Amino acid sequence: MSYQYKKLAEGRWAQMSLLAQMANIGSEVSRALNWQKKGRDDFSKKAVNRALELLDLTASTQKQYSRLKEILRVR
């Protein structure tokens, strides 16, 4: 798989707290919404793809089933 966030995918993401991970995902979602409001669907789609990538990285680092279930539900 080709990652946009290569450094995060190499392990840095797993070292971050769940709160920090979710904040980063929220930033990408916010960017997507802002670009959508400005009529820039191309940039909006890129931000959504980055958010999905970060959600996948978050899901891959979770060991607790209840957290994993909620993260996958969001995805």
C-alpha cells in the first residue's frame, strides 16, 4: 500500500496517543469540509483520502476490541 504519510506509517503513528491520532484525523476531515465549501472538490477528496488513511493506521494500532470497533464504525 502506498501511504501519503510515510513517516507515520513507519511506526510514528503507533507511538501517538489515541487522542492525538483522532485530533489529526479530525483536522483532515475539517480540511475536507472547508475545501468542499470553497467548491474545490479535488482538494476535498484528497483530504478525505488522507483522513481514511489515518483511520486505517489508527485501526491497525488498536489492541482493544471496543476501540477498534468504534474506529471501524467511523470509517
